[in-house]
Amino acid sequence: MDQTTRELIREESPMWTNKEVWEFDQLNEELTFDLLYVEPRKYTTDLWKSKSAHLDSEIRDTIVRTFDHFLDGEELYISNKGQSKLDEKYRTYLMAVMTDVMLEEEVCLNFRTDSDCLVVSIDSKADVIDCKEFFEEFYHLATGFNYDVDTGIPDDETEAELYLTRLQEEFDEKMKNNLGDKYLPGNNDPDTINSK
């Protein structure tokens, strides 16, 4: 895991579980941020007035719609709406939301602060171990499914499913022991669990 990311996670720990994010979302239903994609080391405050800016945006929807910017190596600057800077109180929330959005792809992220914004990028150097370590900080199980490395997952589809189910159950039990009621199986939120 990137050293700057590790430091920021340590500063902001404990990270929020999906249940805590969900509870925060219930209390802040209209919460939006200003988002800006920038080439690495090319940030200026003038860019908030450019086409690269997504002002007054819902974080999850914008990330899903604009994921290609990450794949192109751009960094995402996140600030409070209309302020070009982020209140520290939102940092842990945003880190947890961004990680959860990336879970399906098992894409590790780099986090840092710059110009009073939270800056997010894809960790292109992460290996399976980094990926596992990163997602565990956010109480998610990552199997390294999308990496070209032997992860120990059986080739047979039925065996693989049993193996992954057992891994998830063991992980859930470990996290439940560590976090109690803050953790829900698979680090889901109440809406997700109730919809199943």
C-alpha cells in the first residue's frame, strides 16, 4: 500500500463501516461535493471553473459515470460544494464511500490531501497483498480476483464458489468480533441487506 495512503488511513482510523456510512447518509440526504479530475501535479484552483469540474455532485453517481478518468491516470480532487477545500469531518466518510464503490473491481486507491482537498487516484502498483491489506482497512474482503496471480482460488466454478463463500464467512466472523454491531455481513448497509 502507498505510504501516504497508509499514513492518512492511520490518521483517520478507525475507518467507517458501510453501516456507519449508511447512517450518515440518512442524516445528510442532500450531501454533495465538488469533484475535479486533474492530471497528476497539474492542479490549480482555476480548474474548478473548467469542464473537468463536476460541481454540486453526488459522489457515488459521479465516480461510476466518470471512472474512465481514473483509468486514464487522472487524480480526483474532492472539496465542499463551492469552497475549493474540504472540511476534515468529511474525509473518513469519503474514503469509505470511494473504497466501497471500487470494491467490485477490487481496485485499490491512493489517498492524500493537497490544497485542502482529498485527492484520490488508482494505485496502479498494488499487488494482491496490497489489495487485501487496503480493503481490510475498510472492513471488506478482497480476493485479488482481478489480478493475474495465483490467488489459491480453485479453477472449478463450484469449488471456487464454496471457497469464496467460506472466505467471506470467516472474514465476516473476524470483523463481527472486532467491530460488533457496527459491522454487517459483507460490510453491507441496512438497505442492501433488506433488499436481499
